[in-house]
Amino acid sequence: MSEIFRNISEKDKCKLLKTLEANTHTFRKNESFFQLFKNDKMIGIVLSGNIQIIKNDYEGNEILMEDLEEGDIFGNTISSIQNVEHNIVVKEESTIILIDYNHILNCNIEKDYYLTFMKNLLEIVMHKLQEKNERLEILTKKTIRNKILEYLKIMRTKHGSRFVYLPFNFKDLADYLVIDRSAMTRELKYLKEEGFIAIKGKRIEILYDI
Amino acid sequence: MSEIFRNISEKDKCKLLKTLEANTHTFRKNESFFQLFKNDKMIGIVLSGNIQIIKNDYEGNEILMEDLEEGDIFGNTISSIQNVEHNIVVKEESTIILIDYNHILNCNIEKDYYLTFMKNLLEIVMHKLQEKNERLEILTKKTIRNKILEYLKIMRTKHGSRFVYLPFNFKDLADYLVIDRSAMTRELKYLKEEGFIAIKGKRIEILYDI
DNA sequence: ATATATATGTTGCATTTGCAACATTTTGCA
DNA sequence: TGCAAAATGTTGCAAATGCAACATATATAT
């Protein structure tokens, strides 16, 4: 079950969703639902499945902006999906809840489960913020090498191991780091040759300190 | 007065700060207070002044990560200021409030002002998220030209005018866009020559559509 | 007012990187 | 199993960009 309803009973959850005028939707793989987001401040919460937000710029570059799984939230305010460039892709059958953000702020229920909901939402938003920060840390590095090393550093810190298991394939990793895939492969090769890392499939071993 | 206490009376505000064990600090220009952040999940709220978070990497690059003014929040979770690379610089005399994030989550006051506080905090965090997204939108562009154009596009949307007034100098703008300053000047010159923009001091006029 | 520091503008050049085009490997599906 | 599609690896080359080294302009302090 999603973090958003942590410590809220099934009964209270239903009441809450009714008050917030929230809608639950299920989408099949490759289905599109961008139109649901045309209105202003909608927040989506992924209950199950996998949804990606991909940016296609006019030059044909594809950038993975968000890779959403259970418990993740998304929306205009949370990710930038306001314009035509952004594509919402349902990677596998997914269930989401849509809530108007204004309803959350203007809602005046004096119930403890509402406060709990707010705490949960804050936690999720904070987590999202941290994710964005991580990516910003990477993208503020100027060279391909430093972007890769920063990524590995973050992953190592996060999982407390010098073995980094890539959560996506190399193509998507290059998109995430905003670098050319072949240039990334090239740099990874140099890093291997210089003994900084070892690669075995999607597992990268970090062989240096600091 | 900061957004964080919107709709909260002075009296309730004092009670709240006491319950959350919040501390108010004032710092003079160029003073440093990084040590206050050594502990884990602290949230800082800027009540007045101007504070910048600057990243210095080992290659000597200086990147402006945050430019904080009244109402802004900062902290480990909000910005990445966990490691030695990050420098907190007080640009002008500033007053801040420091709160342990765990106190916010574990606090169990059943008062309406606490819910109001949570709503305000959520609003601020959401706003921060939007700022991060804007920067990510820029940094996911691959060329200097597209980064500049994306920046101008965002500023135009934000202020609803084709006249963009830079909130910082060109050096800091280059840092924000994570590009070399002279290379940025060069590209701006080309954009001027090609009739896309006109520059007069810190005012850039956008001369194209879309 | 003058000096000093800082910001901005300019340019040649070396390096990095993206791009294209291809080979090879792996994966997914009929 | 076998075939097609996707992912990964490789490399030469052109283009973009960082860097250095300046000149000039502007701001700040004394």
C-alpha cells in the first residue's frame, strides 16, 4: 500500500478520498492519459504499476524525467509536465489516484486522519525533493566522467555498498545523466581501464575510495 | 513576514516554535553557520536577509545551488548540503529559524494552527520543488543555446512578459545554467545578432514567439 | 577622486562531446 | 527454437564548449 495512506484506516481513507474528490484510475500498458492533467494543479499518486514521464524536445532527444512506481507522486507542480514536450508513458498496468491540489489546501476537516495525510504527503514531497536534488547534483557536474562518478557516489551512499546495481539500462542511464549514450560507454571504458570501476552486467563495482 | 506563519497569530506562532523546539538565529554578512547543520534532518527557514548555498568542487568550479530570501527554506533534505563541498554564505544580515524535521513529523498537537503550519510548509516545499524542476528543465537541455532559451522561456512564463529582468549577474547566471561564462556571453552575442533577443543591462527582451 | 576589485566582453585554441554508422550481443516474442 | 527488435559496444570525425588570456567597463571602498 502506498505511503500516502500510512497510518490511515481503510474507512478513513475512503472518507478522505470522498472529501478531496479524488478519483482512482487504472491504465493498461502503453495507454496515455495526458488529457487528465490538462487542468491546473492536479496531483497524481501511483498506487501500483510503473509510469514514466519522458521529455521529447524538438531535436528528437528523449529524456527520462520521472520513473514512477508505487508510492510516487507526480503532477504539474511536482514534475514539469505542463507542455506538449512531455509524454506520460504507462510502462505496465498502473493504478493512480488523482487529487486537485487546491482541495487539499482548502479542505477544512478537523480530523486526525487528515493531519496524518498531510504528514504523509509532506514526507513524499520531501522525498521527491531529495530525488531532484540528487539529479541536480549530477547535472551540475560539467564532464561526463564527473557525472558518472557523482551518480555512483550517490548510489553508494544510498545503498551503503560499493556494488551499484543500475535500476535502468545503459540507454536510460545516459538519458538520466543527460549525456550521449556512446560517449557514456566510452567514458565507462576509460574508467574501467584506469581501474576505477568494474562492470558486470548492470552491476558496477566501485574500486576507489572517497 | 514569512509564508510559513501565514494565518497563524503571533501567540500561536510562539507556542508552535516552543513545541517544535525551534531556534531563531541572526547572522551577519559573511558569517558562516555550517556547523549548525551537522545534525541530520534540520530545516532552516529564512525570515529575512539573503543566504546562498554554493558548491565548490575539487576542480575549483563554483556553482550557485540556492539563492535564499525571505520565506525560503533549506536543509539537508531540501538542498544537498550534506558534504564538505557545500558552502553556506550569508550575503547580507539574515535571520533564520532552525527546526528539527523529526519534531515536525512526530509532533502531536491537535491544534488548528499546527495544521495551518503543515499546509504552509507543504506550500513552501511544493514551491521549492517547482524551482528545482525549472532548473532541471534547463539542465536537461544539451546545448548552451537551448539552456539559455529554456531559461528565458521559464522567466517569460513566470512573469508574463517578454522582458526578462535577470535576478543575478551574468557570472551567476552562467553558474546557474552550469555553463562557462565566456561561452555564455558568446552565445548571447549570437542570439542578439540573429535577432532572437535584445540585451540592455540586466534586461533581456525576447524577440521571437513560441 | 582615485585606486582596487569585480563584472563583462572578446578571441584563439585545445579538448570534450555529440553524432553517425556500424558490429555484436541480448532480449522478447511468435 | 528461431527470428526480429532492442540494447550495447566501438570508432572516426565534426561541432560545441571550456579554458586561458586578455581588454574594457562598472562597482566599491577609502
